[in-house]
Amino acid sequence: MQILGVVGGIASGKSAVSAELAALGAVVLDADQAAHSAINLPEVKQQLVDRWGVGVLAESGDVDRAAVARRVFSGSGEDNAELRFLEQTLHPRIRQQFQAELARLAPTGVPAVVIDAPLLLEAGWENLCDEVIFVDSARRVRLARAAQRGWTEQDFSRREQAQMPIEEKKRKATQIIRNDGTRAALKARVFEIWQQFPTDQ
């Protein structure tokens, strides 16, 4: 079972690459889904309320992730401290989820597992992976995609600055997939890389 980490800049197309790998038989572990689960654990919720107040809770009682994002990407001088607090709270729990899933999947015969995690390298999770795939896309293309999500260029830049520099991520990768063209071109490149992996093991 190959374990593949997928990284890249914001709006580079990491989810599209993960989807193409899934179509080839991989199981995808989504860090955003794992974070959503971890952030609503009672002990985590309490830590967030203790630090930021009940304003980070939605009417349902769950954590309001948009409210948390405003705290950690506010543009204030305390940005990094707040983001570090959130990551230190969530990352160990997300890693535990990944490790449990990898252990569960190992004997099932799946050819590959994809860890789709924007902060895979920042969190040190690359040591879970056999390969790290960097999804490479020009900034102008990524900005246009982010705008479709409703993000401003300022939103985009703030979030990108909170991550490891793009070129450093690229250097740490073992495979690079360019994603500035069509979905068909992306699919072909993913398949080309897939064929290199010993997925029968």
C-alpha cells in the first residue's frame, strides 16, 4: 500500500489531483474533514472557548470555523501566535486519525492511500508518506480559482503567508504535477505518475 501526500499552494488543485487518484483506486484521507471532526471534540472546543470566548461557537453549539479563521487570519500582530495555538491543538489529533485509518486500511488490499493535507509539510506528516506530490500552478491561476471561492487577493495572500513558502514545498516533494491546463491534461499526468508506483504491494 503506497501512501501519497498531496501538497501545493492555495487553490493549486490538490483536491482535483486527489480525486483523480481516487478514480484510480486510491483511498483519500482529507485533512479538512479530519480537522472538522477534531475541532468539535469536547476538549478541543473547550480550549478554543477558553482562548477566544463563546463567539467562536455557532448557534448549533459546534465550532464556527469561519469565526476561528477570522481569529487566526485577522491580519493583526498576534496572527502567528493564534495560528500556532490552533495548529498545536489540532495537528496531533489529526495525525492520530490518519494513523488509525492507515492501520485500518493496510490489510484491506487498497493499492494506495492519499493524504490530502494543505499543511502536510508544516505539520511534519510527510514522514507518514512514501511519496509527496506537489501540485504546481501559477499564482495568477490560483488567484482566479480562489476568487471563485469568494476570496479577495488579500485573503489569499494572508493565508498563503501563513504557510511554508511555495518553493520550499516544491523542493521537499518527490513528484510534481503541473496543473495550469485542462482537467484531461491533469488526469493524464496523474495516471503517468500512478503507473510509477508499486501499487500492487
